[in-house]
Amino acid sequence: MFRSLFIFLILGAGLMACSSVSKISIKGESLKVDEQYKTSSRVDSMIQPYRIELQKEMDVKIAFATGDFLVERPCGSLNNWVADALMYYLTKNNQQEAPTFCLFNTGGIRSTINQGDVTVGDIFKVMPFDNLLAWVKMPISSIPLIESHLKATGGEPISGAYLDHGKLIIKGLNSQSTYFWIITSDYLMNGGDKMSFFEQKISSKMTDFLMRDALLSVAKEQSVLVMDTNNRITF
């Protein structure tokens, strides 16, 4: 009874609110933006120490590049390095139960790496997003969908596999295989960048590893970034 009365009162109040008319007066004022609105020097002085400390961290040298690492389609030297680094990071201490390859998206690589010293900041520019690495178990029947996607986009970073005249060749895959694993990002695994073929997945396993942290780790381990300009994708 109390509930019915409460609902009645609410509805009644709502109807009264909808039926009543109120006049609202709005006044505006133009303000000239000039020197008096400059950033407070006090705020600036508070932020400055953190800015300096962050810059020091970003400027730390972790590797060396013997040439320019570029983002290109269908295949670029940075495309190859990123895919190889992510593949290596997740498989170096894991024995694979089934054929595995790494697939990323070209649009996810946000900067190039120039010849010379490679800093922490350079890797942050390459991979500024906090995306996590993921394992995705895929059925053999999904291969034509992946091939179609690679053809439609003009090529994506890939490691452990290659596209030979439009046909996806996965290392270790044979006639007895019923599934394979793809190492990718959580964003792509969920269908990001039009990778709808992941809807066919059998299962998936998230990791706690940020893709950027994986690249930082591999860059430090290599010391001199491994340059690979081989074209892994042909149509």
C-alpha cells in the first residue's frame, strides 16, 4: 500500500512538473581573454618538479637503432619489429601446444623509431596506449576470414606466419591441426579495428602484460634493435 502511494505521489509530482510553465531569465557577459588569465605561476611551479622527473625517465637510453624503423603497408621494418617483439615476449618461456602467431594492427603503432639512440620515450610514442597482451584460440575455419581482413586493410604487423599471395601460412600448422593461437591485444581481441574474425574464437586468455612494457623489455634485451625488412605479406 505504501509503495502504491509512493508511486502515485511521484507520478503526480512528475505531471505537475511537466504541466507547469516557468520563465527563466538568462544573462550573459562577454569576458576578454588577455594577459590576466595566463597560467598561474604558482601552479606551474608545483608541476615543474614532476615534469622534470618524468622527462628524465623518458630520456633514459635503452637501445640503439642502426637504421630508421618505419610503419608501412603491407609490411614495414617497425611492423615486423613490434610483432616479433610481442611474439617473443609471450613465447620465450612457454612451450606452445599448438601453432601460434602474433597479429597486431598497423594503426596501433603511433610513431616511428629513428636511427640512433632509442629511449623509453621513443617506445611510449610507438605504443602510447595501455593495451594488454592476450592469447586467442581460433578454429581452422577462421583462416579465410583473417586472409580477407589482411587483404582489405592492405597488411598488418604479423610474426610466426605470413601471407603468401593472399594465403595465410602459419608456422607449424598441418592437416592434423584443428586450432591455433593468436597473440594480440585486448582491444583487437574484442573486435577493435574491424577485426571481427575474433568473434569466431574458441576461447581467450588475458595476460597482465602491457604491450608497451613488452616492447620496452625486448628493446633492452636486444640492446641493438633487430632490423627485419622482409615482406611478410603479398597479395
